[in-house]
Amino acid sequence: MADKLREAMQRLSKSIPKGSGGMPSPPGGGAAAAKASTALITAGLLGYGAYNSVYTVQGGHRAVLFNRFTGMKEGTYGEGLNFNIPWFEWPRVYDIRTRPCNLQTLTGSKDLQMVTIGVRVLHKPDPNELVWLWRHLGRTYDERVLPSLMNECAKAVVARYNASELLTKRAQVSADISRELAARSRNFKIILEDTAITHLSFSPEYSKAVEAKQVAQQEAERAKYVVIGAQQEKQTIITKARGEAESASLIGTAVKRNPGFMKLRRIDAARDIADIVSRSGNKIYLNADSLLLNLLGDADEKFENSLKKKTGSSWWGRGK
């Protein structure tokens, strides 16, 4: 290539006129022009070689070299300034930083329910296997390999679980997908750093069935609590009735044994009634006996005499 450029410059120098304006050119002018053109060509070749003999690898990248005669050179070249032979070698740079890959697919569960699952993986190429990747897959290795692997592994794992287990055992499902994907991608020199389930949905029919089931369970629980509440209310009523019966029996026994008990009850009732009447702003004209306020009357004496008569007659009957 350098010889061809030199010949072209020599032909160009020969085509230039020996003088200008009809003046004869000085002796030795053609040789000087040839030397100048040769020097110019040499400088251009040197500049071209110097510019193309180095290349820079950015952070988070690695490079591999392709040689025109020997093919791919073994080994990778790290970040910074690297050297190569111009025209005979040129670098191929890989981005080895972690990148995401998303996939959403429709598959079936173990109980034949249709499930839409979305999977996201974080991956990067193996920095020590970039030469193999360039020979077999090229730069777009992730587009050629990962979608099919993710689809196959996701469907294989989902088929092992029932629809309900996909929700209750989501972490386990994600771990199974990650394990199978890592094993499969290792054959293609791809490193997986993380796998996650980003989306999980079921068919509308299954969602409606699950919702109806939940509503039925809630109604059953509500009915159970209603029954329990009714039983508790029944027990409360029974207990209250027993308490009232026992209270009435005790009051009757106390009245029989000591008639003064009624006086105490009348005094308590009179005190409560007087308190209520005193707080009222209305004027009341009622009988004091009906309001149990006549504590100085003969109502108690009449009540005691009636009790004594009843007690005496009953005693007299027993004596006969």
C-alpha cells in the first residue's frame, strides 16, 4: 500500500509543469519535488501508523484483537491505552458491565391454569471468555441466547407448581428459575447476577373464581361469628335471668326475716327520686306516697302489720 501511494505521488509530480509563466525551471527542480513528495508520503504514513497503533479501552470494558493472518488472538486487554499493529490488527471492545434483560411469557401451571409471568435477569459476559463469545455469538450475545433460555426455564419451573403455589411460594419459584438459568447460561459464557419475577397474573376466569372463593370464605366466617354471638347473647340472657331470680329470692327472704329491709329500700328509692326531682326545672304536684317520698307516714306500719298478720295466720295454721 505504501509503494502504491509513492508511485501515485511520483506520477503527480511528473505531471506538474517544469516552470510557470513561460520561465524555464531551475536545474534539479524535478528531483527536489520528488523528494518533497516522498517526505510528505512518509510523514503521512508515519502519522497514520502512530494514530492507528494505539486504542483506548474505557472503564467497564474489555477488548480482544483480531489479526488478519492468525485470526482472534488469545487473551483480553484491560482498561486504558493498548497497542496494536495498524491495518493488520484491530480491536473488538465488549461492555462487561451488568445489564438487565426482561421477558414476559404466557405459560401453564401444574393444574393447567394459564399464567402470565415476567422475568428480569441481570447479566454480563465472562471477562475471561470474550474470545469465545466473539467467535461464536458476537457482540449481541444476549439477544441471541437469553430470550430463549429465559422463556424455556420460566415455563419449565412454572409447570411444577399449582396456581396457588405460584403466589404462596414466589421466592422458591424465583430461586428455581435463577438456578436453571445460571446453569444453562454458563454454557454460553454468560454470568447471571440476579433473577427476579417482576410480574405474575392469571386468566380472568381464574381471578374471578379466586375472588368468589374468598367472598364465600368471608361469608362463612361471618356466619360463624354470628352464631357465636347469638350463643353468647343467649348465655348472657340466661345468666341475667338467673341473677334476677336469685336476687328476687334473696330480697323476699330478707323481707320475711326483717321487715326493716323495705324501709331501707324505700329510703334509697326516695333519695333517688328526690335527687331527680330537685334537678328538674318543672313544678310537680303529685302525691308524696306515690313518689315514695312520704317517709314519715304510716305506709310502713301498714305494710308491717300486713306482714305480721300473714305470718301469724300461717303459724296458726301450722299449729293446728
